[in-house]
Amino acid sequence: MSLRGLLLPASLPHGWKLQAAEVDSAPGSPAGVTPPRGCQVLLGEDVVDDSATAAGASALARFAGGHSVAGGPIPGTETLYVFPGHGARDALTAVRALARRCSKQVSADGTTTLFSVAAGPRLGDESLVVRARQTYRTDPGVVRYADAEVVRIGPFLVVLSTVPMPRADSAAVAALLPLAVARVTRGAHPSAGSASVQHS
């Protein structure tokens, strides 16, 4: 099965719709480049892109749906990475370390972001959630959350992530994680250190 075939399906439950999908067979991030090392990569889909070991290949899907508390569909992103050797485990270790090092960031415009790592759902071989809580100098009292749910399945990492949004919207995106993990578990048959999957 192709790496694209392991992403969330075109037909999604509960009114969600797939908007775009792409595969990158080159090492590194879905964009084919690795962002500069730094705390900004914790926010959203870049959470794994800056890991210590570059992914062998990756695929990305953007989707939207649900019922946002702010009105309109809720956007979300799935990124699927496949790593050589023990790269997936190394990437999770790097993400945990980065979240500890970058626990509080304040941008030039006064936006404060607090990062933390929590245990993820009981899916795959191991999992975690990188939580980002943002407050804004220009909009006192408003709080937004951007979570990245990360599950390792053998040499694969499945990441569901959001832009900063209300907590209920972020939780709605996370509800699609069991479906995303099931797609990889059924389709890839990962074995220790390798994956029986095509990158195209």
C-alpha cells in the first residue's frame, strides 16, 4: 500500500471532509525542508519535523468539518511519517525534550505560548500529546489551544494537529485519531525497523 493510502480516507465520519493530500518521498518534513531548530516547531504540524532523526518519507492531509464554537468548519492536519531503524522512537524522545526546553515562549507581539507534554491515548506502541496554550496581549481574556497528538506504530508516527483554536474544537480534531491509527495499523503491517509500504 502507498503511504498516501495510509492517511485518513476521503470519506470521513461526522461531516468531516478531506481537503488535500500530498506525499513527500524525500527525507525530512512534508514540505521537503527542515525548519530551523527552535521552539516554534512545537506549534502544529511541525512538531515532529524538527526531530533528531529525519523521516524517510512523509504524507500530509488537510481536513475540515465538525461544528466550530466560533462558527464554520474546524481545520485539522494529519501528518504520517515513516522512519528508518529506530527513528520513530528517537523522534518522540526529541519532541519530549523540546517541549521541556521550550515550556514558555513570548513573541514580539506579546503572544504567550505555554507548551507541555501529556500522555497520549492508549493507541499504537506509544503516544503523547504536545499541548500549546496561547494568550494574547492584544486580546486579553482570550485563550486558544493547539494540540499535536502523536502515536507511534512501529516505524510510523501518526500526527493529528491543529492551529490555535478553542479547546472544544481541538478536542473534536483529536476524536479522529483512532481512525487515523487504525488505517496505518491495518494497511502497513510494520515490522521492527522496516515498513512494507510504498512512498508514492
